[in-house]
Amino acid sequence: MSQLHKTFVSPWLKSWFLLLFAVVAVSTASFGFDAPPSPRAKLNFNSDWQVHVGDIEGAQAVNFDDKGWKHVSLPYAWNEDDAFKKSIDELSTGVEWSRKHFTLPASATGKKIFLEFEGIRHGGDFYLNGEFIGRSENGIMAFGFDISDKVKPAPAQNVLAARVDNDWKYHEKATNSTFQWNDRNFYANYGGINKNVYLHVSDRLYQTLPLYSNLGTTGTYVYAQNFNIPGKSAQITAESQVKNDYAQPRTFNYQVVIEGMDGKVAKTIEGGQTTIAPGQTHTVSATARVDGLNFWSWGYGSLYNVYTILRTGNQVVDVVRTRTGFRKLEFGNGEIKLNDRTIIVHGYAQRTTNEWPAVGLSVPAWMSDYSNRMMVEGNANLVRWMHVTPWKQDVESCDRVGLMQAMPAGDSEGDVQGRRWELRLDVMRDAMIYNRNNPSIVFYESGNKGVSDEHMTQMKALRDQYDPHGGRASGSREMQGSKIADYGGEMLYVNKSATKPMWAMEYSRDEGLRKYWDEWTPPLHKEGAGPLHNGQDASAYNHNQDAHAVEDVARWYDFWRERPGTGAAVNSGGVNIIFSDSNTHHRGESNYRTSGEVDAMRLPKDGYFANQVMWDGWVNPEHARIHLIGHWNYTPQTVKPVYVVSSAAKVELFINGQSKGFGEQSDQFLFSWKNISWQPGQIRAVGYDASGKNVCEDTHTTAGTPAALRLTPHTGPQGLQADGADMALVDVEVVDAAGNRCPTALNLVNFTLSGPAEWRGGIAQGADNFILSKSLPVECGVNRVILRSLPQSGKITLSATAEGLKGATLSLNSQTVPMANGFSPVLPGTQMPSYLGRGPTPLIDSVLKTRQPVRIVSATAGANADKAAQSFDDDESTDWTNDGSRATGWIQFELEHPAKVSELTLKMGGWRTKTYPIRISVDGKDVFKGKTEQSLGYITIPVTPTTGKSVRIELVGATGGSDAFGNIVELENGANAATTGGQSTAKGSLDIVEAEIYEPIPSK
């Protein structure tokens, strides 16, 4: 909270809490603006709730006896004990009643009073003092209620009651429609009021809240235009929807104050005078050019406080603080640009619930930052939330850590019609209004699978109505042939375009437990060993860490090699599914999904570091990095392969100082040595650039005998808060006498907890996944547990013991949080700092051109010549194929000008399953003869460099092949399994989806 923000804390709120607490200032930044206090207040309404699981008649009544109900602080999921203990389809469902008793201060009499719920799961009916006040049913988005005329003024007590039903088959009351996203595979079901709740108090002349559902209001909209990125300036506009709930007209002046992270005022903008009639709503705005801006960027959470102020005469009657950032987005020529710089996306398709064991999604803001910042520190730049709009806490977290977001509405798989489609539109509308001031949102996603152009048009119309100046792209998965979508991209395959950006929505779907290093490390898990899934081989979902990391490298390379700079049609990257192990549908031996690059407690696997190496750049790796996969603690006579991931030109391996030679390079970033004999001591990998200079290295040293346990706490930046909702993470490690972690330790650790905290524990492989157990094994020498604070402050002590090891103890002191009458002035997330580690967007170009495209102007073919142009039309939903006769299996391209042809890039029909024996000639001269490779999209064929204007491809043998990639898809999803491109089977078929022709970059 800056000094400027503190200026606007209402006087009645100050006096109320100062009677009980000393309010601590959290910032002393200088500022250049002063104003009298505002009557507006936003209060934390999370404390002192009582819950009961089960439907009870009359529980909304004021005098209902709730004394025996459980006391909780929100956010809270009543079935949190199930998280990671049960498979997603077995998570507990039913009705939960929640009740809260509260009293307003006398100063609130006559004011406007609103409730804001960030979201519930799934459908809820709400009552104030026994009277029904409204309903929310989508199970995703925020909503609000105006209770100004229903709440009792001081000193009367009020009772708020909510009946929330999280049935998997919940139907909308008015239409009996189901909700597509209420799905047992994708959207983990954590029931009740599982997100934050706020109470707002304002003058009767006020700026509305961005809560369209129930309130029908759109709030404040802040945006930037006419950027000058090198000059650090832009035109900033603030728009506020203002309502007059007085019985007389009101005249006011509108003012905007923009405050930087240093607490100084960047700009004050006057918006003029406006008069509003009684009961009317009007939008006012102010705009000005602002200089000296620090633009929001990847890994650079530069944010501003924008205060929109209403004054009547000299009196401030309303102030809204909008936390936002300014950045420029462009989408075109197949590329994505952030602040004028091309960026390929690399990150994760994360489940929206972003859950943790035994608590589900309901975690404090600092844990959202902890998880999301790990993505950024692992060099991810985008998180694609899957199927369902993320909750506000994660949206704001991504703002702070500098992580771009793709924001969906709500769906499961596939387009729908009727009321179910209308429900998706409603969610997208609400989400746009609620989140349009959050700079990290870059993409609006209309569906987890493609939607019709008619539906895409409707989604874009919502953007154009409610967020016309946010610069965001509206699109969907697939959409390769759409003329409407701003972007697209498949789930598993490489797509390219010279127009709209194409990026992979979910790739590298393999799974593997953190517990399994490799086949030579206890518990000696054989790579791929595990049960069948739905009667099919599931070895790809039972990887060891080394194999999982190697797969990550291979899958990323497929997309990176078609990056900007490689031609006119390019790929813009992709996101790996998923970041953290998830309580969603599984295919491996566990009852939850283990394809995360970190486990459910955010402890990293080797794949996390592999991606960190490959992704350290906007398009190409910009810093030399290296990661030595695995550890160096084995038994004598162990002989094993060694893998290194590096962006260096070559890598040399040393054991105890003795060179083992240079690694065999594959997929650009992977270096391997086949048979390395283990010796105790040190293994070191050294990366060199093209000139032979040492540019990076990584080492592992053999740890000694396990000797002791070590406990390490993690809390939010203000320490552990005694509000009943805050949490601490505690790492437990097995270490040797020198304090080195023992990477092969699997010891069972017993915990003892005392003081004002609740044990939520951790996760490990075993009965019920050890959820809530106070005995938990380490895996790979480490594990992590969660402690939740109670509403009472005090000393918390955690002790850990294990047989044969020296125990460990740590103490935490939870800090008092000001709370009274059901409120707190401390808002979740407001004290979280921004991460600025990557610095501002570099001004230099990020694209390195590797070859020159040559435009094809026409084509002739042995058959279906009228469709020959579909082989180079920049539309992957079309292709050219002959009639199945080998004699007609040829196509000839005419180039725009004579060119020195050096490479062809082709997307062949059936790209994953088929090989084509072909001959390529340039002006009649043979330049290539051989079989095409199978791929996840495109192949590049180097040819003998030859100058000419005609390029001919002809079939010289029978088409053949079988699936080269195995179970890279959902085993139960036959439609996805069949997605291999063209489906023709004739031996004489030549099928080309897209053809590109290249010449070398001209010498300077």
C-alpha cells in the first residue's frame, strides 16, 4: 500500500480499526499528490465464517442455530481433504451451507454496500437476514450483490447465508441446462466458497464495480494507446462507469492520478465536469500522453496505481484504485510482438485450479506468486489456463511476476450450441470486464477445441464491446482455416502461418513421477513400467525423470525449429502440459496427473531445468545455460547413459577431472554419452561456444551417508499471518554430515506440530498419497509440507524425526492480523511485491533470419490441378493430393524469380504416420531423392543448392509407414489419436498440406 493509497482509506474505517489495532504502514514511498479521505472502502470479508456440509432446511433464517458449525476463514473448499487423495471423478460433492454474522459501523449508515465474491463452486443461493438476494451458477466467475437496502445498520447484527451445491451434474435453475466445463476430467471440483470475498462501502455517487453478473455494471477501464516504446511514452485513458443513487442530480469532477512503483505521481489528468440525473449511470473518461513509462514485460511486473477520483466541489466522494500495467501487443505475419519485440511463447498449459495437496485451489496470494514466479524463473513466458477462466488471485499474480496469460471462458472439449454456448459467452463477457485491466492477459481463448467462425465472431464482438483497446488477440485451439480468429494452434502438432500466429496449446503430454530418477536409482523403477490405461500401453505416462526430460527436449525442438526467422510462415512456439502435477485425469500409475515439470508441492523435476535451458530467450536462447540431468550417487559397477541439456554449441563431460569426450548432439539442445561408469566424486558438464570458449557448466558431487534432517520454511513477504487462511511451506531434506542433500534418500519422516497452526501435510507415493498424514517419506532426498495458520497468533513449532537420522525443529511466529466484526482492512495480495528480474523489454531485434523464403506464384500437378494451389495457400486445413495413381503423383511449383533453392519445408498428409519416397528437381535437375520423415507437422529437406525457377516434387515409390510417435495423445480420445493429417491410404498417393521453398540468406 503506497502513501497515496493510504490517503484514500476512509476515516470511519481508520477510526474503527485504530480502536483495536495499530495500523502498520507497509510503504513510505514519497508521493506528489494529496487529497482528503474518500468514503469508499474495500474490506476483507474472509474471516469468521461457519460452514456445514449437508443440506439443512431453513439454514438461511436469522435465528437458525449454527453454534455447532465449523469455523473457517475463506477461501475454503469444504472437500479440501480430498485434494490429491482422490481421483478427480471421486472428489466429494454435495451441498454446503455457509453463514457469517457481521455488524456494520455506524459510519456506514446511508452508504452504498456491495458484496463481491471472486467465485464459488458451483451453484449458490445467497440470503441476507433470511431474504433471498441472488444466485450465481457458473461455478467460475466473480459476481456481486447490492445489499444497501437490505443490510441492517449498526448496532444490529446481520446474517449472510449461502447454500452452495457442487454437484457434477448441476443444472441451471431457469433453463435446466448443464455447464459444459463442469467436467470430471478437467475441472477439479473444490466445493463451496473457495475464493475471496469482499465488502465494499461507498458514497451514493460512486464508480461501479466490474461485476456484470447480478449487478450489471462494468467498473473502471484503463488502457494505453499510441505507444512510443523507445521513447517510453503512451497515451493513457481511464474510463469509469459512474452511478448516482441519490434522489437529486449530482455534479462532479473526474480526475485521474497515475502513480508509479516508486510512489511518485507520473501524471494527473483532469476529466472535466459531469452532471448525472438521479438513478442514472454514465461513463466518464480522461486521457493524456504520459512520459517516462516503464512498460510491463515478460519477467518484469512493472505496475502502476491508477486512481480515478470523483469530486463534488472540494470534497472527494469516491476513489477507485486500479492496479495495472501498460504494454504494446501486435499479432500478425505469423508472429507475436510484445513492446515491438518478437516473442515465441514457451510455458505451460496449467489447470485453472492450480491446486495443492489437501487444500485444493484455496491458497494465499503469496503461494500463487510462488508457483507462477517459478514458471517465470524457469523461463516460461506464458501460462495457458485450461478450459476455465482463472480466478482473480492468479490473474493478479501473473501481473506481478511478468507472466503472460491466455484466458479462456469455460468449456470442456468441442463447440456446443444453444444455451450451453450462451453460458460460455456469459462467462467470457464477465471475465473480460473483471480482468481487462490486468496487463498479463494477452490472449482470449474461445475454446479448448475449435469453434465455428460464427461463434468466433460472437467472441470477438464481446472483446470489441468490453475491451476494445486492450490489444488482446481472440482465438482458439485449432482454427487453422478460420478467417476470423486472431490466432490458433493445435494441441499436439506443429502449425505455421504467415498471417495469424500459430502456437501449440498443449504439447509433451508424457507423465512421470518425481520419485523416479532413473533405472539405476532406488526404488529402481524400470522406465515406462506401470499399469495399462483403459487396456492400452501407458509407458509414456510412467516415465522416469531422465526420460521425461529427454522427451521435453525432443518435443520443444519440433516447434522451435520453425520459429520466426525461418521463413514467411512460422510457428510461434507452444506451451507444455502441465506445470505442476494436477488432481485431474491421469494415465499413469498415480490417481492424479503427473506430467508436471514440478510436482504438486512445486518441487522441480529435471524437466523443469531442461525447459529453463531451452527457453532462456525471446526467440533464440540468449544466455548460455546447461543442466546435467540426474544426480551422482550410485552403487559401484553402475554403467549408465548421461544426458545434458544445453544451449551451448558443444558439451564435454568430466568425471573427477578426466574428460569423457564430447556428447552426441540431438534435437539441438540434448547431449548424450551412452555408457558412463560411475565413480564417486564429481561429474561436470562444460558447454562451449562455437569458438571453443567455456560459456557454462554444471556439476553434481557424490553426497555422503545420510546423517540428519533439515527443515526450511517458506512464507509470504510479511511472514505468516494469523488470519486462519495463510500458509507456510516447509521443506524437509535428508542431508549428509556436510549438509549436502542425499539425492537417493527415501526415508520416512515423522512430524510433530504444536502452536496455532493446522497440519495440511504433503504428498508422496503410497496409500492415499500420504494426504494429511504426519508421517511422510522424502523422495529424491526431499519433500515439502503445508501448515495453515489459525486466527490466533503465536509460536508454532514443527519437529521432524526419522529412524537413524538426527532430527530437526523449526519455529515460526504467526502475526496478528487486524480483524473486527467480521472484517479486516488487510486485503489478500495487496502487499505482494512485483518481480522485475528479467528487466525491461530489450529494444534490439530478437529475430535471427536463417534462410530466405521464395514465393510460389503457381503450381501444376499430375491430377487435381485445380487444387494444386492448396498446397501453398498458408491454410493447413486444405491440401493437394493426386488421384492415388503413382503416375499422377507429381506437382510442380513456379517461383516468383529464379532462386538458388537450398531447402524445402513440407507438411505432408499423414505427417505422423506416412513416409513418401520422392524426387525433387529444380529446372529439371535432380537435387534430392529419398523418403520423407514422419513428424509432428513439418519436415525440412536440404537439397543440393541449385538455381532455377521451377521446383518439381514427384512420387517415385509406394507410400508407406506407421505411427512413429505412439501414445502422445489422450488414450481414451480416439478422435485425437486419429489426428495425423491426411487420411488417404492409397500407395500411389502424394499428399501435400503446405510447401515452402527457401534460398540461403544473401551474403552481406
